[in-house]
Amino acid sequence: MYNILSEAILECNAKCISLSGGLDSSILACLLHKKNISAICIISKESPGNDLTFSQVIAKKFSIPIKIKMVDIDELLSAVNETIKILKVFNDIEIRNAVVMYLSLQTVKKNGFSSVITGDGADELFAGYNFWLKMNDNEIQNDLKRIRKIMHFPTQKIGKKLGIKVESPFLSKKVMDFAKSLPLDYKINK
């Protein structure tokens, strides 16, 4: 996996990563740190959670300059409106997830970058969501197949609207093929 993901990262030209502090973007930051990149992190002022701490730890560990954008409720609500306009959907789960990427891409642009690297796809390909822990192996396999067929990432559409190229190494064909071939017990350890 290391070699396949490293190859996918070599194809990325962006000098900025959207760093959430989660596993997906942290793995990418680890593999990207020698490429002289910067990071953007979006944090809610009202509920920073663990993202702020984890993003700072990863940035420090790999000597990645990080721009932390603290957003208040008014900025979030405005971003929700803009995200709905761009995506033309009103699905609460999709909007909730996409609004962070809208704010991230907006911050990327304001900081002079024209492209960004995201961790899109890792959870969907490598069974990273906790709800799969409650399913039996057959249900998980069927759900992963279903998700591979329908998965889409609004980050691309938002990036296009904002004039930001979005690069997602986990969505490269080689990484996707590898994930598909990986036995389930390598993805989920119950």
C-alpha cells in the first residue's frame, strides 16, 4: 500500500493539503512532507474537537507549515448556503461534510494556492467508517461494492466552482484497484 499510495502522491502537483487531523489526511501528510507542502485546517470556534490538536501534532511532526482557519457560526451558515448553491442538493449529511471542504478550498484560494490535496476516498475504499463494525463480513463486502459504484466527492465540484484543482491520491486507479483486491480482514479487524 505504501508504494502504491506513494506513486499516486508523486502524480500530485499541489503544494497544499487539506489537513483535518484524521487518519486519511495525516497519512497523506506523512508521505507528502518532503515535497515542501503547506497545510490548511478548518476548525469550528464553537466546537474545535480533536481536529485542532491532531492537525497541529501532524504539522509539527512533519514540519509542515499550517494555516488554521477558525470559523464562527455565521461563517459556517454562509458556507452552508454557498455549498447548497454549488452542489444543488439539500441532503443534510452531504452538506455537513461538504461545507468543511468548501471552507477549506476557499481558504486554499485566499492563501494563494491553485490546487490542493485531499484524503477523499480512503474511508470508502478501506472500510473506515464505524458503522461497518456492526455488520457481518458478507454485509460489509456487499456494502463496499455498492459504495464503490455510487461514491462521489463534492470536493471536485466545489473546487471547479472556486477555481481550485483538487487532487485525491486515494482515488487514483491503482489505489482503488488495490483497495478492491485487499481482503476484508485487512480493512476491518473485529
